[in-house]
Amino acid sequence: MKSNRSRFIALLLSLQLIAVQGCSLFKSDYATLEVSDLTVKVNDLPDMQKRTLAQSEQARKQLIEQFKKAYALAQAAEDEDLHKSDDYKKRSAIIEDQLIGREFSNRNLEFSPSNDELTKYAADNKAAFDADFTLLAGESGLKATDEEKNAMSLQWADMKIRAAKGREAGLLKDPLVKSKLRFELANLLANLYAGLVEDRNKLSEQEKADYIAKNPTADVNDRKKQIEGLLQRLKNGEPFEKIADEMNEDGTRGIGGDLNWTMKGKMDPEFEKAAFALGKGQYTMEPVRSSFGFHLIKVDDRRPVKKDPAAPAAPGASAAPADKAGALEEEIRVRHIFISTQEADSFERRLIDERVKRAVEDATLKYEVTAPADFKVEVPGFNPNTNRLRQGGGSMGPMRGGNPSDGR
């Protein structure tokens, strides 16, 4: 019996050892940042950025730290199993298609699908496009017209066709492409992790109430009551300028709330709408809420002025036939009594951001990333020691401009 029990214990211990070894053998793709990875990434940057990196050790070290942070957060995301989520799978598939399609295009400049091919591909794969559309368009996709959505479907078809060609050419096995894809997916995981941390650190109603109790200016209702009290003082006969000089929470305190002359298209839309509805000498009989806070508005004067034909149109305004040299538009001299809602509007976002920042910093300390202390950046024809191009130094001369869209 002893012999059998001993063998059982020995077997159990060996299984435990294998389990421990199995765990230690797992190594994330984002645990190590190689010099070759950095070189691949830098080669995609515009020439000006590459020259800066070539001559600045500090800039290179900052770049290394940025990538180490992304890799650390990617590991944190893996520990949360975010790489197994449907969201990651959908987004990573699009990222892979975009990268492979782009790489194939760079190596096959003559390739270009015809409009008929794009239209047919989009029609044959409508369900797939619809599934990708929200991820590709973001919030702006909610307002997209049928024409805009159709144009995007052709762009999507172009991406998918080029990606298929790239896979056929074996680009997924190319070390350079694999390195670029790893960077892209690390950033995706880092962003997903940051989103997860943000969701976990939203303020409870009690936390918001506690903050407001300690910081009265964060209470939007209290701010509204304050401006309503000032309106009552105004209705009781106190001079507008006197109240503005006493209470305004901006640079117009001390000058009677004077905002000078203004015309349409220059101010907050809600403020402007209320101001231009007033006659000379009138003030608003209700508080006006703008993106800055609560206002009581008074118009001191109105006058016609010649319209500047070179001036940009107000947002949302269409050019009218009368908009020509010599045409007139109205200008008003306006002042306000102002109570800011900046703290009330921003405190929740600020506190969440602070929590997320701390969590991200903790993750970057917890998940180690092995990386070189420095790396060399080669720019043909550029001597970092003299900060200028060498004579006859290749095709990347000083007149060649980098394409900002290439700075991936």
C-alpha cells in the first residue's frame, strides 16, 4: 500500500510541476520589443520624423517608451481575455485587411480593381459590409446618407480585394508585415483595455453627490439657481453692469460684462440666438444656457455694417446671392451676466480620466516589456551628426515630402 501511495504522490507532484512549467512557458507576443520591430515601424514614418529620430537619442527613447506602454497594456488586455472578445475579433480582422491591402498596394502599384469589380464585390458581400460599417464609420455612420454609405462600400470592397491578393501573395508570412501587424494589434488591445478600465471606473451616484457636496460649483442646479437669483435682482431694478462686475466668472468682470460688437456666426449658437432676438436696450427674461454656462444677455445697440465678401460663412449657412461687396448685415453690441458651469460639466470626466490614468500606470508597471535601451535610425543621405544631407546621398533629398498618412 505504501508503495502505491508513494507512486500516487509522486505522480501528483509531477503533474503539478508540469502545470507550473506550462504556465511559465506561455509568453505573450507583446512581452518583447525587438530592435527589428522598431526599425520596421520607424521606416513607415515621414522623412522629417525619421531625421528627428536619427539625431535625437531622447526622441528615440520616448518612442521606445510609447511602444512599451502599448505592449504592456496589450498584455493586460490578454489577462482580461479581451483578445477572445467578439469586438476584438471583428476589429482585428479589419485592421489585418487594411494592413495587408496597403502592403500589397505598395508592392503592386499597377494593381487597381475596376469600378465594375468593386460594385459586384460590394453587392455580393453586402451582409459582410453592413457588419463592418459601424466599426469603419464610427458615430458619423449614423448620419451617413445612402450615397455616402454606397461610396464607403466601394472603398471597403477595394480594401477586401487587395487584402485577398495580399494573402494569396503570402504577405501574412512576411516578417515585416507580421511586425507591423503586431504593433497594430497591440494598439487595438491597449485601447480596448483602456475602455474596460474606464467602464470599471465610472462614478457612482453617491460618489458624484459626495464630490458636489465638497465642491458646490460642480452642482449645475445650484448654478442655475444662482443665475435665477441674479435675474431677480435685475428685475428688481439693479443695474445690469453692476451685477456683471460683481458676479461674472470670466474676463468681462470689471467691464460691466461687455462683449463688444459681434455679428452672427461668431458666438455660441444658443447665446447668439437669444442675443439677436433682443431689441436695443433689452435683456433676456430667462437664463440662457450655452456650452460655457448660464447667461443673462443685454443688447446695448444694433447697427448695419458692410459684409466682408472674403469672410467665411457662419456654420451651416448657405451663400446667398446678396452676399457681395457692399451688402449689409447686422452687428450688435452685447454684454452678459455670466455664471460658469465648467466644473459641473467637466468634473465627472476629469475624475474618470484620473482613475484611468492611475490604472494604466499600474498596468505598465505590472506587465514587463523587454526592449532595447536605444536603436539606430538609418536615413539614406542624412548624417545625424551634421544635421544635414550628404552630397549625392540617395533619392531621399530635402525636397521630398513625407506623406502624413504614412505615419502609422
